[in-house]
Amino acid sequence: MTDFGRVLAKASPLDRKRFFRTVLEDVYVENRKIVAIRPKPNYYDLLCMSAVRPNGDPSPSTIRVLAEYEAFD
């Protein structure tokens, strides 16, 4: 999972668009910045794992990964 960002960065814009449409249910934007995402249920664990560093520390990302039942405040 540590190479996830690099792999995604190398993808074409069309491939990134397809990927995000496949794995995301909702995207929440405030002031033109993504602040939270709601993955489709099958991809929740994948996206949560990608938000954690190999040593277990949370990444400095400010994007929340919301569970299926979790409301966005």
C-alpha cells in the first residue's frame, strides 16, 4: 500500500477517473478541497489502509474516510 499514491500518480487522467468512480460512493468538498470520501463498501478497508503509514501512524491527510453508515458533519 505504500506505493499506492505513486501508482495512482502515474495513471492517466481517464484511468484515475475510472478508478475513483469504481471505488467511491461520495466525495465531500469544502472551499474547493476534498475533505471527506465515502468509499463503496467493498473498498472501505483498502482506502483506510492507504491512509496509514507502514509503521501504523495515521497519514497527515486531512481527508476523512467515512463508513457507509457515518454521516458527514
